Amino acid sequence: MTSALGSVPAGPGTASRPGGVDPARSVRPRRNRRGRTARWIGWLWVLPALLMYGFFVLRPLTLTVQYSLYRWNGIGPARWVGFDNYLTVFTDRDLLKIITNAFVLIIFFSFIPVALGLLVASLVRRITTGPGGTLVRTVLFLPQVIPLVAAGIAWSWVLSSNGLVNQLLRAVGLDRVTRPWLGEFSTALPAVGVIGTWIMLGLCTILLVTGMSKIDPSLYEAARMDGAGPIREFFAVTLPSLRQEIGVCLTVTVIAALASFDIVYISTSGGPGIQTTVPGLEIYRLAFSQRQVGLASALGVVLMLLVLVCVLPIQRLTRGEKP
């Protein structure tokens, strides 16, 4: 006698295996287990880097925020002061002047090198594809290879009272113009900015030349067929195609300007007065010379926030695919 269940026809999944087992259902759990295992193995590979990042970046950052809420000389007991250190940063005239100096350096470290880099990159775009391309790229990138300390020492000699700049000015009869460029209140900060321009120009030019080499030549041909000249061609084809490269240049150079320390410390030590003092140098002085660790930490946190405020809009504006 046949049971009622035996009269039910087998479905498509049960016909291939005895007992009605679906092979697809048996394979799916194994794939899920393999996927979870692969993810755990991936995290294990990343774990050493995460530990290093947490110990050397996140931990010091957290301690800096903690120290900024105390008045502490780095040795004795710390006293809780809340946000008094931040209030000092935003109300002290000298500290505000120091922060302003960093924003002035952005003009020399970022905007001028990017503008000159676009011009130089346009001029050398064809040379870089010839036999002299390697030499041109090496010469342009040389300031990035030279240590900043060495660059600061060299430029201190060039801009001194008897340096190369003043010797050239005297040679052409401009004795009245000569001065200690790094020692006068009116010229010290622009002189430091010139050093930054020289250092950052090579990096910006190399990045922009590389970006120009990736532009489709047919875009230039189409622009010429429409009657576009060199200037119109630059603004219609070259500049829009370099949006991402310009964003990288601005990001790197703005961070370098706000976090500058080496060049200023070697060339002027922040003088005359505080005319060339920048936040990085002042943080060093407050923490290690004046033993005001809390105030130095607060200035460091403010500097980090200023970097984010300046960099995030640049990333947002320059984000997107090339045309």
C-alpha cells in the first residue's frame, strides 16, 4: 500500500540527489563560511598596520586633546582648566598673529606654486616626451629631494646682507634696494614664503606634467578645429582635465604651509619678533621652552582643525571624474 506522502512528485531540487537534498543549498553554507574566513584572514593581515596606526597616531592625538584641557608643565601635577587654553589661543594677540602668518604662507606655499606649476607644465609638456625629458623632470623635482634643513641654510646665505641676491642688486646699481631680507619686519615673512615657493614648485609641476600627459590628444585636436588658440585651449581642455591633480597639489601644499616648521626654524627661528613664527614653531616653544604643555596641546588641536577646514573643501571641490 502506497502512503500519501509517497504519491507526491519530487521537486526539481530533489530529483538530482537521493533523499531530496538540494546541492545548491549544501554549497551555499560552505561559500558563506569561506567568505567569513577570508574576511577574518584579511583583518589579520591589516591588524599590524592598525595597531601601529592606533599607537602612533590615534593615541598621541587622544592624549593631545586630553592635555589641552589641563594646565601642566610636563613634570608636576596637572590642573584641570577646561577650555581656558582654547580661549587663550583665540584671544591672545600674539597667537592670533602666529596663526595669521600660517595663512599668509599658504599664498606662497600653495597658490603661487600651483599657478606657476600650470604655466611651467604647459611649457615643458612637449619637452618631457623627448630625450631631455628625464633631465627636465629631475631638475624640477630637485628641491623635493634636498632636505628642508639644507634648503633653509642655503637660502639663509642667499638672502643674507652679503648674499647672492644683494650682490646681484648691487651689480646692477640697485644698492638702495638691498637689505637683510630675512631680518626685516616687512620682508621676513615674504622671504620665507619665497623659499616655500621654490620648494613646492617642483612637486606641483611634476604632478601637473604627469596629468597633462594623460589628456586625450583628440581633445586638443577638436579644440583647434573649432578655432581655439593656446589660451582658449588651456582653459577649455587642459585646466578642466587637471582638476584632480590640482586638488592633490593644493592639498599637499596647504598642509605643508600650515604645518611648516623646518624652513622657518632654520632660516629665521621665527624672528624678527614673531613676524615669521608659525603654529608648528610656537607649539615647540610652548611645550619645550616655556613648559606650557596644555596651551601647546590646545594650539596643536586648533592647528589640526584648521588643516581639516582648509583641506576638506578643496577635496570636495576638486572631486569628480575628468571630462
